[in-house]
Amino acid sequence: MSKKGRNKGEKPEALIVALQAANEDLRTKLTDIQIELHQEKSKVSKLEREKTQEAKRIRELEQRKHTVLVTELKAKLHEEKMKELQAVRENLIKQHEQEMSRTVKLRDGEIQRLKSALCALRDGSSDKVRTALTIEAREEARKLFDAERLKLLQEIADLKTAKKQVDEALSNMIQADKIKAGDLRSEHQSHQEAISKIKWESERDIRRLMDEIKAKDRIIFSLEKELETQTGYVQKLQLQKEALDEQLFLVKEAECNMSSPKREIPGRAGDGSEHCGSPDLRRNQKRIAELNATIRKLEDRNTLLGDERNELLKRVRETEKQCKPLLERNKCLAKRNDELMVSLQRMEEKLKAVTKENSEMREKITSHPPLKKLKSLNDLDQANEEQETEFLKLQVIEQQNIIDELTRDREKLIRRRKHRRSSKPIKRPVLDPFIGYDEDSMDSETSSMASFRTDRTPATPDDDLDEVTAEESELRFRQLTKEYQALQRAYALLQEQTGGIIDAEREAKAQEQLQAEVLRYKAKIEDLEATLAQKGQVGIRLLIEKQEAENHRLQQELQDARDQNELLEFRNLELEVRK
């Protein structure tokens, strides 16, 4: 019994030691993989730095090469031009020297001829000498003219040929420059292509390395998960093995107890033990086989559940990514609702102020006694009439300012509604009901939804409130228009009463101004009424309907999210129960 207990105690200890060794090996492998990952990350960063430095060096080298080539080309062009200029100078100097020698010879011949002519003049008669001199002078002048003409023609021909040569040289130089520029451009393009290719290759290598790093991270994560599952599975197997060892120990003890009292009668005892012990052994063997089969099934089930759990975690991450923009959109909608509430409160305050001003104006109008039609013009004081006219003008100006403010507020509301219509709502993706469940992500989602509900103040404008404010604004606007028309009528009556005192010209000017103002105000009132009738009610109703639809849609989405949440919780509980 003691030996069996020792063997039973030694086996789980050996298993635990083996499992600890396997865990240590896995931990060392994990540390090695993490070190390799860190080294690869440092290598990637070094490669990126080296590639950037190489690209910079290549650019600098190309720039230096281009600058050197440009300087060499400039130096060559300068040298060629200087050589051409020196050759032209030498040719011109030679031509000048030849011309000078010719002119010197000609002048020497003329001097000798003149000397001979002088001698002849001294010797002979004057008439003959004169005729001879004139003939000689004419002939010499003709010869000189012909010679100069020939020289000039020759110089023109030489200059033409030189010009042609220079033009040809220039065209050749221009073509050579163009060819060199094309070569430089092609080289530059090739260098740029090489740089872009190097960049593309470096980016591809970086992406590949990043993908490898991500794959290794995933492998590490999966290895950690496998390690956790293996440890849990090993613990379960240890427990099952201990239970099986206990059952085997009990079976062996039962066999020993059954065989020990019947040792005195060997023949019969052996037969009885064979008959009695064989069914128990068979049962135990069957049970052991069944337990082994259940262990294998549990192992297979555990692997399948691990795969399902990984897939569920992936789906949960995808759902988190999909829910983030929706939460941001909910926050934006809450902010917009708050802004609309503030703007509506401002509009209500403005309308209250306008109603107060109207009531004050009514009180002022009622406080003044009504004007009586006078039979005589002397009974009316001119100063009082002017004061009343000024008072009515001030009232008209105040009413005009109020109408302008209302029109501005109406235009602002219309612009805001148009802006809201232009921003269409983003469609929320429908989630799969059998997606993996992550408690942290779903708790954050539910908390954000709850914050979206609680952030809304109780003074937020509902649909009924929007309808009431729209109707009140329209009624107040109509009351203002009626009061304005009543003021205009009172002003017209006062003008009729004071018609005889005021001068004709002044009265005509005042009537024209008043008529123009009345027409302008009537046009404004008609425009405002038309805009209110067309845009105001329709816009408010459309806005209310859109808000109702959005609220209904958001409620449906929240309900769907809750249902999916409950399904995921139920699925997770089922998986935990199966494990």
C-alpha cells in the first residue's frame, strides 16, 4: 500500500516538473522571440536611416557631378571661343599688314611719279604738262577706283564666307549644346528613376519587415494563448488522472480484499475469484476505455473551442473598430443638439424682447389722445404736430429695425437647416449576432451610449416645442406687421390733419418719402410673409421629421446593440460552460 501511494505521489510530481520545464522552455522561447523582434525593429530603423542617408548621398553626388559637368562645359566653351577670337585676330592683323605694305608701295610709286612730273614741268611747257598730268591723274584715279572696288568686293566676299563659317560654327555649337542638354536630362531622369526605384524597394522591404513583425507578434500572442490553454488542459488532465488513479487504487484494493480470505481453499477460491473478479475487471476496463475516449473528445472539443474563441476575439475587435465612428457621431449629434437648444433659447429671448417693445409701443400709442379733425387751422399748435410726427417716425424706424432683426434671425435658421440637410447621416453597419464578445469593449460602448443619453439636458428642444416656437414666431410677426400698418395709418391721418399748415413743397417731399418708405416696408413685409409661409413652416416640419427619424433610428440601433450584447453574453456563457 505504501509503495502504491508513493508511486501515485511521484507520478503527478514528475508531471508537474515536466510541465514546469516545458513552461520554462516556452518562456525562454518567448523571451528569445521578443529579443529577436526588438533586434529586427532596431534593424528596420537602422535600414531606414541608412537608406535615407544613402539617398541623400546619391543626391549630393549627382548634384556635384552635374555642377562639375556644367563647369567643364563652360570652360570648354570659353576656351573654344578664345581660340576662335585669337585666330580671327591673327587673320585681321595679317590682312592689315598686307594692306599697309600695298599702300606704302603705291604711295612710293606716286611720289616717284610726282617727282618725275615736277622735273618735266620744270623742263617743258606748262600746257602740255597740264594735259599730261590731267590724263595721268584721271587714269590713276580710274586705276585706284577699280583697285579699291575690287578690294571692297573681295573683302565683301571674304566677310560673307567668314559669316557663313561663323553661322555654321554657331549652329554646330547650338546643336552640340542641345545634345549635351538632352543627355544631361536623360541622365537626370534615369537617376530620378533609380532613386524612386530605390525608395520603392526600401518601402517594400520596410512593409515586409513590418508584416513579419506583426506576424511574429501574432505568433507570440497565439503561443501565449496556447500556453494558457495547455496549462489549463494539463491541470484538468492532472485532476482526471488523479481521479482515475484513485479509482484504480480502489479497484485493486477491492481485488485484494476479494482474493485474501479465500486463499485457504485454493481450488475453489481460484474458481470463485475467476467467476467473481472477471466482471468487475471488465467493468473497470470498459470504464477506463470510456474515460480515455471522453478525454480525447474533451481534447478535441478544447481545441475547437480555442479556435472559436480566437475567431470571436477577432470579430470583437472588428466590431470595436466599427463602433468607434458611431460613438464619435453620437457625440457630434449631442453637441449639435446643445447648439440648437442654445440658438432656440436665444430666439425665444429675442421674441420676448420684441413682444415687450410692442407692448410698450402700444401703451405709448394708447397714452396719447386721439387727434380730432379741426374745423379751423388756428386751433392746432404746430409744435405739437411736429413732435407727434417725429414720434411716429421714431416708431416706424424701431419697427423697421425689429423687422430687420427678425429677417436676419430667420436667414440664420434657414442656413443652419440647409447645413444640417447637407450633412447626411452615416449608415450604421449591422453586426453579426454570433460574433465574439469582449466585455471591456461592450462596457465602454454601453457607457458611451448612457453618457449620450444623460448628457442631454432637460431643456433640449423636442418636436412639440419646435412646433410651438414656430407658431408663436409667426403669430408675433403677424402682430408686428399689423401694428406697423396701424402706425402707418395713424401717420397718414396726422399728415392729413397737418396738411394746411406745412408748406406745399415740404408736404410733397414728405409725402413722397413716406410713400417710398411705405412701399419699401410693404415689399419687405410681403417678402418676409412669403418666406415664412414657404420656407419657415416647411423647414421646421422637415427638421422635426428628420430629428424624429434620426431619434427613432438611433433607438432601433441601440435596441439592436443591446440584443446583440445579450446574445454575445449568452454565447460567452455557453462557451465557458462547455469549457
